[in-house]
Amino acid sequence: MGLKKLKNYFLFCLGFLLIFLLFGLNPGARHLNAANSLQPQESPQVSRLIPLAVRIFEGQQFVQDLHLDDFEISLGHRSLKPAGLFLINRQQIERQEGEHVPRPDLTRRIIIMMKMIDYHPQLAQAIQELFMNEILMGDTLEIQTPMKSYLLAPEALENVPRPVLIKNALELVRKDILQGNMLYNSLVNELKRFVRRISGVSTFEIEELGGMGEDLGLPFLFQNYRMNMQKLEALRRIDENQLIQFAENLQKRPGQKFIFFLYQREFLPEINPVKMNELLSMYQDDPNIVGELQDLFQHFHRPLTFNLQALEEAFASSEAQLNFLFLNKDAPKVAGLVMRERSEDIFKLMSNIARATGGLTEASQNPEAALRKAFALASRYYLLYFKSEEESEAGSFNPVTVKVKRENVTVLTRLGFSLPQ
């Protein structure tokens, strides 16, 4: 091995070792254990400066020439003027107005959450764009895959070359998405087999698909379809208490917090409508079969069972901006059945949380383009400070609205705040 090759091999090994030390699994990252950063408890009734990130757009253009007197904050039925204003561009203060307002902590905690069923080829460009153009020195990056959470400490950005970070991040993300969804995709394939069998696909075709060749009867097929659907629902279930805990722990974190939630559109197999009508006609004298068919396929929906108001208030109070990036894709084409979208519950939940934090909901087939747009939205904002009233009790939610002296603009900010208990 030549001296140059030996040197390159040594640098690669050194970089991989640093990645292992700095970009390894963070056991506490999944629930953001903030036990070491708890702030002292406030008195039940407090008066303090409250930060409020506000983004103003005229069309697609960020409005950057507003001043302190252009803003009015409504806290309940009371109107007040902000005490201070900072115009922020990523980690830099471009302009400051107001007196006796301390300089804000502009260190950034960036969380990329991936709820993806299949590995998207354009994730490679998204991760490359993330490391080369968005993540800055001093940032903290956390990537949550379907399997694990990884924390990239600021020291890694200083000591590890960006190409090495990109290579290792891509390997981790791709492996976790593929391995983390093996059971999910296996259950979906089982559902396809059951639907094709219920639809009356020939035994030969079922055997080709790796399914069951014998005639097991519709009641058996209905039962197994329902069992597999329950397993699938358990895999994708979101725990409301964990979401609220996640938001509450975020509130205790210092600095500016940005969440980018990538969620891939889901499809589940159903009977072709023509086949459904044939089956309903064929079994019209058997109310049990008709009832099962209608229950499994015609009336299936995913109701939103969360306390949406509690979740919106928790995330608004966290001072984090959540951006919901809905990764669109075409429905798979499978002979003998229909693949119908079943993403309505998570879409409604996360788009409402994004709105509550002043974030973006973006639908795109390209994760790189969606992330780039979300980062562009998050990078520039006004950071207003106002004083809470004496009657603002710790733990209670206080709705906030912001008005500006400018017509035909869009104002994005969080719904309100609660003081830490």
C-alpha cells in the first residue's frame, strides 16, 4: 500500500471513529431526557419576558423591513406593545430594537423525524443538502429514524469532515428505514393476499404470490384480515402522552428549536369496487357476510382520537417550530385490488401541530425540495419579547395573536405560551 493510500485509509478510519463517538446512538434522545437542564421553578404567578418567533410573508417573500412599532400583541383581551425585537437570520442578529432586552440564545437544536415506510432515493440528496448548506457550526442535530435516535453533537461538526458525516448518516438512515419497516411491509403484503383471496383470485395466482392455496372460507379470511390490520395499527400508533412529554421536555431546552417531520403517504389494500358489488350481490341472502364486507372495506376509517387542543397547546408552549413534510407518492398498482390512501389521521394531527407552532405543512414527492423549503422558512424570523401579566399562572396556557401594520401579509407564529411549572 503506497504512502498516499495509507494516509487516506488512516483519515477514513479516524473519521469513522469520530462518527462512532459523536454520531452514535443516544439512548435518551427518543424522549429528549432533559433532566440535566431543568430550570428553577417559578412562583405560581410570575412576570417575565416571553419570546415569540414571528414570520411575516407577502406572497412567498419574507417581509424584512418591519420595526418594533409595526407589531401589536394581543394577550387574551389585552393589547400590548412588544418590549424588544430581533431580526434573526439563522444564527445571526441582523437588527435589534428595544431597550433592556437581553441578547437571545441563538444556538439551534434541529430535529429530523422520519416516519417513512420505504427508503426514498432522493433522501440522499436531502441529507447531503442538510449537511452542506443547512447545518452550521454550533448547531445540534438529532435524527430520529423508525428504529433509533442519533445525536450529532456540535463537536462532530468541528472535527469530522462533512463528506464523512454525510456518508455515515446515509448508511444509518437507509439501514434503519429498511429494517425498521420489515414487519410493517410484511403485514401489508399479508393484507394484499387476504384481499385478493376474498376478491376471488384463483388459487394458482395466490400460490404465485406466496399465499394460501387452499379454500379457507370467507369467515377465516375476514378474521385474519382484521387481525393483521390490528397488528398494523399497533405498529403505527402514536402515544399521546409521549407526544406531550416530548413537547414539555423541549420547552426546557435552551436556544432555538426546529423540528422537521417527514411522513410518507400510506396506502392499504381494499377490494376493487366492481368486485365488491359482485360479492354483495352474491351474498345478499347472508347478512353476516354482507356485514363483514361493509365493515372491513366500505366503512373503514381512522378517527382522530387525540386531544388535539392539549397537543397544540403543549407544542406551542415548547417554543419549537414544527414543520410537517408530507411525502406524497402515487398509489401502488396491484392487480385485483385497490390501494387506498390511509394517512388522514396523522396528516390532520401533524398539520394542526405545525400550524400551532407557526410551522409549515408541505406536500411534496421530493424530500430534498421539501426540506429545503422548510429550512428557508425557518431561517429568517422576528423574535419579539413581551412581558407576561401578573395573572399568568405557571402551567396555564395563554393564547396570543400578533397583528402588523401591513396589509396583505401572512403572519405565522405560535398559538400562545405557558410558563414552566
